[in-house]
Amino acid sequence: MAEQVTKSRPTGAPLPANAEIAVIGAGVMGLALAYNLALLGVERVVVLDAHYLAWGASGRNGGGVRQQWSTEMNIRLMQESVELCAGFARELGINVWMRRGGYLFLARTAAARARLEKNVALQNRCDVPTRLVSPEDARAIVPELDVEGFEAACYNATDGIVFPWPFLWGYARAAGRRGVSIHTGTPVTAIEGAAGAFRLHTPKGILRAARVVCAAGAWSPEVALLADVALPDWPVRHEILSTEPLKPFLKPMVSVIESGLYFSQSLRGELVGGISMPEERGGAREIRLTSSLAFLQTMARALTEVMPVLAAVKVVRQWAGPYDMSPDGNPIVGEAPERPGFYVCCGFQGHGFMMAPVVARYYARALAGETPHTFFEAWRADRFTRSGPGPASGGERETMIIG
Amino acid sequence: MSRKVILCRCEDVTLADVEHAVAAGYADLEEIKRYTGFGTGPCQGKECLREVALAIAAAGARSPETIAPFTTRPPLVPTELGLLAGRAAPGKRRAGK
């Protein structure tokens, strides 16, 4: 089979001298942004990353794409993002192993049930066909579940899962074909200058850039600090595991509201999932990517409680990645108030991967001069410091943060 | 297509797959693990790591001494969830009953 191979990571290519827009971070957000900028005809876009593609959180997440949220902003954005995911293979010519088996949320308490009821009503108003279902109905969807002790569940059949890595290769390759220059293994060590003439120092030389976008996920605060921009987001380590491959049996992603347990079966057959580890929420500033036995035990107990048949299934691999948390549970986007020309796109609370296709689309349009999407106002970077009129926070707090 | 050389038996990754990944610009063992899926099956690279590293070197992407092994992920061997949970596996039986 003769296949056209385009180098998505030109090995050893020299760093260009100048960029119109330099994107720091070749995760899904940075690459999707670069691709969308190229689609809009923006020239001289350069993406820099300290590591290789999929090294960071974009290569470490569970691959869920859902429209079940508690705020209208996230519901509407994710409706569009799921459609972009569904068209990704056609648009970008790479298989992302998407499977729309739905998302099933289970609730143990009356309080969580009330939250789900409210969310389902809002989702239905936005034309997301989520249904509130009884625990028995949940077992009709997933017969292996032990639903004892559950109050309620909700199910949306149009949610799904993807295999995250091909998104990076797909965006990188398509961006590369449109002239974007992508440099992995190229950390930015210093940022000097100002709008119109930033100078980004790297081991491969200095890149001059008119504008800079920091899309480094949980690493964004340290990157922004190079430009003297203080960001309030912080990393929380989340662990995840993968089992041996099994015959396809599990249709939806299953998640338990109270524990933050989530698991799904990929198209490769393996179960992939994680759970909240409350002791990780200490607000440590350093990013740890180590694995723990405590997670394996906590996850194994929760998983075999909700689906006892899994006790005989073997774990083959565990790893960790950082959620990028913000003080009010909403992302941080737009121009940094203290540094004109320096833009941020971070604080996505562990769901940056699934939001990247749609966020990058509108972020690129705003950078290209179009009217910014309303999320730029709700999630603007100066909301944590700004006094005076206007909402003090990023709008309504999103409560459907899982894991 | 008569000479298909399998390097990773768990995930059916061939020599041609690795050469394709190198041609696409991937050179690190970590990147090629992700691009081809080699080393992500039950053996977690214990059987195939060396073979893939040699193939990367042979394809000219890296000299052998610059190819570092990928990060080893726990558990050391595939481990039953029931064991980790402190529960006995229900209806545990040998493969093939």
C-alpha cells in the first residue's frame, strides 16, 4: 500500500527565526490551535514543546468525550467538540478509534441525584438526549453492574470515547502540511521582549514572535512565569490504569459521581479508568508523574465493587498525568493583562483534551481577528485579580469534574 | 508482502510499522511506542523492546547508544484486580475451564 507520509515532526529541522504566533505546548490544545490558525491562513505559526508528542497530559488521559455537564457553556461547547471528534478521521485522515457508546453516570446519594436531575434538564434544553434512569435501567444498559446502593443514574448515548494519541499525530501532520513548524524536544528557557517582538530562547536558538500563546496545560504557570505572567492554576496528579484486552462487552463509559471512579472499554478491548484520590488535592505546585500502589488498590476496590466480575481481570499498566486546576473550576483564556501579546489557554480541569477541538477552533478565530466566542469573557485571564464591575469569577462553576 | 516481520507479538507490530514511524519523523522509543502501540500489551515491552530499538537504529533514526528504554510502568506483571482489591476472584478457574 503506497501511503503518503508527511513528517509530522521534522527531525532536526532548524528553528525558524521569526514567527507570527509562537505556541508553547504541542499537546492537543497547542496543536489544534496551530492547525486552526493555519486553516484561517495565518502564516508563520511555530509550535514548541519541551518533550515529544503525547508526553504530557494529552498522552495520559482517559479519552472520554461527553456532553453531560452542569453549565450551558460546557454543554454547548462539548456538543460541537464531539461533532468535531466524529469528523476528525475524515477531516484529518487518521483513525482516532472513536466509539460512541454513551456515558453512564451513577449516583449513590440523594444530593448527587438532585444534581443529576438538574443537569439532565439543562442538557435536554440544549438538545443533548440525556435520560435520568433508575439503577435497574442502568443494569439493562450494563448488565455486569452491581447497582445495589445506587440512587439514580443518567445516560447519554451520544457521548463516547476516543484514543487520544492519534489526535496529536493528526493535528501535527495536518498543521505541518499547511506550513506550521513544530519543534519537539525544544524547551523555552526564557522569554524577553514585548508584543510584536517577543524573543523565545531555546537550546535550538532564539525565536522571534509577534505573539505568544501558552498552551502548556498544567505546565502553564511555569511557562507563563518566564514572561512574568502569574497564573493561578495548579497541578493535581491523577492516576489511571489499563487492563488486558477483553472481548467487547462494555458499551458506555461508566462513572460514579461520589468516588470519581470512571472506566470504559477502548476499541482495543482494554479497560481504561481512574478514580479520585483526595489526598492528591493538597495544592502542591510541583508536577509528579509517578505511580502509586495506593491508587491501584483504591481503583481495584471501587471497580470490583461496582462490577464484581472484573476481579479476575488483570491490570497491565498504570501511569499518571496532571489535571490543570483553576480556582473557580473554569479555564483561563485570552491575553494576559500584565503582558500584552502573551496569551494563555489553560486551566481545563482534566477535560482539556475533549474540549480542545472546539476551544482551538474559536481561539484561532479570535487570534485571527474575528469576534471572540463568549468563553473569552467568561474565562478571561484577569478575572482573578480584576476589581470593579463585572463578574468576580469565570461564571457558573462547573460541577461535573470527574476523577 | 510475504516477508512480514513481527517485532511485538502482543500488539502485532511489524518491522514495516516501525520503519513507517521513523519515516514519519518519530525517532524516540517513547514516541514509536505510542505511534505503533508496541510494548503496550501483556508483556509491556519485555519481549520486544530490544528488537524495536535495533530496528530504529537500523532505520537510521538514532545510533544505538542514544536509544533509551521507555518508562517501565507498574505492575511488574499483569495482576488481577481482585488480588489488588483484597478480594478473591469470583468463579476463578483455569483458562479453557
